[in-house]
Amino acid sequence: MMRIHKLYLRLSLLSLSPLSLSLKPSQFSPLSAPSRRSSVAVRNAVSMAGSSTRLRNLVPVNAVVAENGGNGGASNGSASSSASATLAEDEDELTAGVGYRLPPPEIKDIVDAPPLPALSFSPFRDKILFLKRRSLPPLAELARPEEKLAGIRIDGKCNARSRMSFYTGVAIHQLMPDGTLGPEREVHGFPDGAKINFVTWSPDGRHLSFSVRVDEEDNSSSKLRVWVADVETGKARPLFENPDIYLNAVFDNYVWLDNSTLLVSTIPLSRRDPPKKPIVPFGPKIQSNEQKNIIQVRTFQDLLKDEYDADLFDYYATSQLVLVSLDGVVKEVGPPAVYTSMDPSPDQKYILISSIHRPYSFIVPCGRFPKKVDVWTADGRFVREFCDLPLAEDIPIAFNSVRKGMRSINWRADKPCTLYWVETQDGGDAKVEVSPRDIIYTQSAEPLESEEPEVLHKLDLRYGGISWCDDSLALVYESWYKTRRIRTWVISPGSKDVSPRILFDRSSEDVYSDPGSPMLRRTPSGTYVIAKIKKENDEGTYVLLNGSGATPEGNMPFLDLFDINTGQKERIWKSDKEIYYETVVALMSDEKEGDLLIDQLKILTSKESKTENTQYYLLSWPEKKACQITNFPHPYPQLASLQKEMVRYQRKDGVQLTATLYLPPGYDPSKDGPLPCLIWSYPGEFKSKDAAGQVRGSPNEFAGIGPTSALLWLSRRFAILSGPTIPIIGEGDEEANDRYVEQLVASAEAAVEEVLRRGVAHPNKIAVGGHSYGAFMSANLLAHAPHLFCCGIARSGAYNRTLTPFGFQNEDRTLWEATNTYVDMSPFMSANKIKKPILLIHGEEDNNPGTLTMQSDRFFNALKGHGALCRLVILPSESHGYAARESIMHVLWETDRWLQRYCVSNASDVNVDADGSKESSGAGATDSETKTVAASGGGGAEMSNFDDEGYNLGPRSLLW
């Protein structure tokens, strides 16, 4: 008989701003090069133009999944002794799962450590913002109602994307001439408890703009208002005098047009209540393909379902653009519409306005809806329609397939008001052989009647971006996924008689040959162009190439002075390879116009080691004197002396593999013997064995911790093999996934053999785990390599590839083209082979394409139907990555319980619990208030349990 308990917790919501920026847990990098724009996430950025700094690693917080490593804390005693304290639990108590649990203190304390602030430099590099953040949000914020429309999630109360994070405060520091920081000046004047988003510098650096929202008394979050602050005084005030003007932050929100004027996307003042869902349906929901079009799409989620959804999307996404000056003058411009981006020209005379419109689609997200791009003057006068692209439901699923018509429409960063864009010549279908494949065009913002677009460059691969410099120099990037080929062209935009030439032609997989990316400098207009460097008594054209410096010994970042004409290079800086890992973050000596003198060069670097967390330095030429400008405390001093080593070993087919081995502080294998071991990884696809065997990462990088990182179990005296390479290789015309299982098992065998050879892992106490595609990996390894592992942990995975029939991960063949591959790769199809304990965890609101929550539900039922020892935990209100403190703590409790029970003890008949691990969820639920219902055998009906207001009291845990 099986007991099923579904528990609920009173919930609310945390928002994660598209502009709230964060890094992988192992790195905290500042925001350099501030833009006039307030919404980085929605901008059409040059992705392959290779931002010359580590700033390209900055990502929206709600896009970061903290699963890729980190480090953990140490505890006194061994894993086995800590297990003995937790192996005393009554099975009824365990399966009841009466709410959210807390992991052991040594894990909890690391996760609860206060976060470091984010940094933002002023346009002239003379001031730094410290953007203060809080720790993990409560589930109450995450569980606020949200509308799932057209592939996005909207908080109707805020009229913004749901689940936005926010800053709690802003502090300004002067960057002194000697590189030290002046005293802190707090931005003040906004209400207590304000949630701050979209912090942006004015072009002259004298003002800050940001949005503010405050929780109302009824615990519902208010709409966003735009505020501005004087940088010299720190005094903040609302931008609009009218308190009824609110920000519409569903798409782009506001942008500085000049030093005193902003263009703001507002909620129309005429808008009334949202449309009400009809009680009686208007009619059946019908989709038709009577024209016999071939339309293949991946498993997108949160799509529009009917006309009511379409109306609701229009309601929340429609905005009124408003020009507003710092002195309070307000002017509405243009009609209300679903505006998605606003991009001023470098000379501040024009604005590129993008919007989407009907007809909408029920099978693709809003990024493929009909798109209109217009040119306006800066005062809001319509100039011309640049393009109006139709609905794009038919983009092929093959990699490098794109939308038909104009795309990547942007302003030239080196010109006052010149537009450039790309048009495909293959109909957007990567499978069509044609030359050229893409053509880049340019044209002025307001061309003469007879002026035709000018062809800038033709490409045979797929366009990947442009780094602009001036009329004599620009770098154009193109690539092709199937061959991993990537090329960089040198062109002279202003000289038609100068032929384009290839600068670099290499494999994107070959990290050893990566020459680096050009460093960019800020122009007076606020754009970023390639920095030209001058040497004394030398007329050559030099640029700075900032590279990761991958080598067989690990990454050794560098800065090269590169002659663009001769290809000669001089290494003017490189990271210390013995102790520290240093990287170039940003150029800091670009406050003046013109070429930069090499002897006046100033850069921002980050520096860290295995045991020292990241700090930032100013490095000045010619002495290359370094001045430390931050002094962040160690985030988890209890792990300051952890042991870290980058290890190399070989797969049986000769492929070289690497991994990072972490051992607890004070551990000595000769004295302490082998430890329980957790292997956490994520497979990758390659076209060559040589590329697959290359070393990535540095042995000297600081071991950063994410809130669900495997390295947390260092504090529980585990050995952690983090990120062992699991290359799935398909050389030549071979498809990598056709030998997926074979290569997966071979890689895992090599990893296990290595930790056993070193004597750090007990052969019967090795667990495997992963998130997303790593969860898919873990389930497959338990099915096909049960001799290697004692148990497994699989978070937010997809296990049945027939549910993703039009491609997944890097597979672009359909189920009908590669039926055997889809079936053989699916652990769901091998559920009868899984005999080792497996813990499945999934967010109930997972919106990642392919990893529907249903994947874990059905996989659990398949396992249960074959008598496998398994447990399924569904986290209410969580998406693909987990955010709420209650959820994360419970995931850690579940994981620790699983590891203690089935890895440390490796005995399936021992009950495990951590005393005192229950934590009130805020709903006030107790054992006596939670009703449980038993369901008999074979997967009977799930019995839900709600409080009297229908709130969820906790994660759903099913044990079989």
C-alpha cells in the first residue's frame, strides 16, 4: 500500500527583474559599461561580437540556475557520524512530509549567508554604485498570482514580469585618483521597504533612474513608479508629478534620450479593469493546417490558449510612450501599442521603436509574433516604417535557422544615425544550401527618396554580430553550428575599395585557439566601439584582445596588443598561473575621446584563488600597478580551507576528460580513508575528440557556492567530483546522440575509476546527480550503469524524449527522423532497469521548453510501476530553477536525507530524518492541522490537502 500526501503552504511572490543582473555563483562581476538603456535583457545585443569583458557573463537573475558547482562548508566529524544522528526517524513521519524542512545547520548557514552587492560604474568611471541585495526570497513572494501569456509570465498587480528580484538599497562611492573608494553616500528619499529595479545612469553620470514599488497593506505589490536621484547628493524623488502614471515593465521600460529626458513606457491612463474570462465559452478551440504547411516547433510553454488570453496579453502588454524631462514636463508620443523596445540613435535625434501586433499565435511565444519596427524623431514624430514582419510560426527547428526578412536591426555604434540589419538568403532554413546565406545592409535613419540600402558584407555562414570601430575598421562574426566553424572578418565600412578579409577562422570548440575578443570603449554618445591603441612612434593599428587563455593546465587569461593589419601580437598582461586566477573585466581609461595611449592604459581586473573570494583591482600602465578597490568578506569562512584540484583522466576510447575534485577541509585520505562521494555533472556535445578533451576552467578559481550547489556537501564530509566532462561526440557526419548511452557510460566509468584510484571515494558510496539535462544524465546512468552508483538525484529533468518530438538540447532531428535515438536515450523507456534509489525533484511551474513537470510525474509512475525505490518531490510555485528559501531549504533537506540514507549508510532499510528540521511556512500548518489520506497500491488517486483558503502547505513528496 502506498501513502500519498500532498501538502500546501500559504504563498506569495518574488519578482526577478530583467535588469537585475547576477553571475554564476563562482564569480561576482561588476556591471561595467553602463548603457543609457534600462532593460538589458530585451535589447538586441551583438551576441558573438564578443564583448571584450567578462560583463558578457551578466545575465538576468531569473535566467540563472545555480546548479553549476559552487563550494560547500565543512563540518566537524565524518559523514558517517553525522548520518548516525539523522538515521532515527519513524517512516510514518518521513512519508507524511508535513511541510517544508530545513537541512542540517552546516548547510543552512552557508545558504543563508548575506549576498554581496552588485556593482555599477558611472559612464566616466569616477563613481561606483553598490546595489544592495537580500538573501533568498520567501515563498510568499514567489506564489503571487501570475498570468502565463505568450511565453512570458506577468504579475498583474505590478504590470511587470513576475518573479522579479530587486535591490534593497543603493550606495554611491567616489572612485579616488589613487584607486581607493571614497565614503559611502546612500541614495535616500524613497519609502521604507522599497523594491528597486532597473537602475540606470544618465549619459552624463549626474543622475540615476530606477523604478520603485512598495508592498501595499493588503500584501499586494504596487505598480512600479519611476524615480530619479541626484548622484552628488543622493536625494531621490519621483520622476512624474502625477501619481497615477505607472511604469509598464512587461517589455522595455524606459531609456535616457539625453542628459535630462527619458522615454518611458507607461500604463495607459485610459486603461480600465482587465477583461473577464467568459463563463460560457464562445466556441470550441480550433487550430487548422488545411494548407498543409510544415510547421515544427519545440515544446514551448505558457502560450496563449484562446482569444481571452490574447485579450489579456494586450491588456497588460499595451503601453503608452511618454517623453518626460527632469523638470517634470510630460508629453505622450505615439498611439498605445505593444511596444517591445526603444533604442535612441547615438546622436540622440532618432528612436528605433519596435512593437508586436496581431494576429497572435497559439503555438509560438510572443518573440515570433508579427513585429513592426519604426523610426521616430527624438520628440516623437513618426519618420517611417522600417519593416513589418509577419507571424513566424514556421522557423525550422534545425540549428542556425532564423526568421525570414530583416533581423538584428540596430544603430551603428560609430555613426550618428545609421542603421544596419541582416537579411537571410536561405529563407531562414539552415538546411538550404545557398551562397551567400546572409547579407548585411546599412542605411541612414531618414534616407532620401532615391537612396537604396547599401550592402555592407555578404556571409556564407550565419551572421553572429558586429563590433564597430570607425569607417576604417569593423569586425564581423559568422558561425555554423553543425561544423562548429566560426569566422571573424575585418571590413572597412567606409572604403568600398578595401576588400574584406578573414582575420580568424577556427572551430568554436577549440578553446585553445581562441584569440580573445576586442575590448570596447565608451564613446561620448554612450555607445561602445572597439578601442584603438597607440604606441609611441608607431603608426600601426592596434586593438586589445581579451582572452580566457585556455591551456592544458587550465585557463590563464591574457590581454594582447594586436596589430589588426599584420596579425602580430604582444602579450602585455596575463594571469598569474601559480596561485591566482585573474581576468580583465573592463577598460577604465576611455573617458577621453580618441585613440588610447598604451602608457596611459587602465583596466579593471578581478582576482581570486582557490581559497580567496573575488576582489576587484585597478591596474595602471606603464608600471602595471594594481590597486585593490573592494574588500568583500569570505562568504563562507567555514570552508576557507577546502581542498580543490583539477584532475585529468582518460576514457577507454582515448578521449581525455577533466573534472574538479573538492575535498573537505582537513581531510587526509591516508588517515581518514575514503569518503562518500557525490558526482555532479552535465553532458556536452562535441564534433571532435580533440576538442572534447581540452581543459576548460582554472584550478585557481574561487569555489563559489550556489544555493543548491553540490559543493554544499563538503560541509557534510563528502568528496565532490564537480563537472566531470561527459562528452557526447559525433565526428564527421556522425550524429553524437546515436551513441549517447555508450559514451555517457564510458565517461562515468572513467570518472568513478579516477576517484577510486585516488582513494578518496568509497566504491559502494558514490552518488550521481544533476539538474535539467544533468538530471536526464543521472537517470540514464542509473538505468545503464547501475554498477557505478549507489543512488541518484535528478532535478527538473526530461526523461521521455517522445514528449519533445521536434528536437531537444542540441538534437535537431525529429522523433520520426531518429526514432531509435529518441527511444534509446529516454530513461523513461528503461524505467524497468533502474534498481538503485532515485530522488526526483521538479518545480510545479517549470516553464523551460522540454522539462514539463509532467516529465517527472510520468517517470515516477513508470519507476513505481516496476517497484523501483524512488521519491518524487514537486515544489509549488517553483520554475525550472528554484528560488524561494523554503523550496531551496527543502530541496537541500531532501537531498541530504537521500544521501545519508542511500549513500552514506547505503542501506535501503534505514529511516532517515533530521531532528528539528521542520520549519513553519507561514501558513501556520501543524501536524494536527494536516489531514492525510491513504491511497491503496499501484498509484491510486493523489489526495490533496488544502487549508481553508486553498493555499498549498508544502512540497508534494511521493515515496515508493
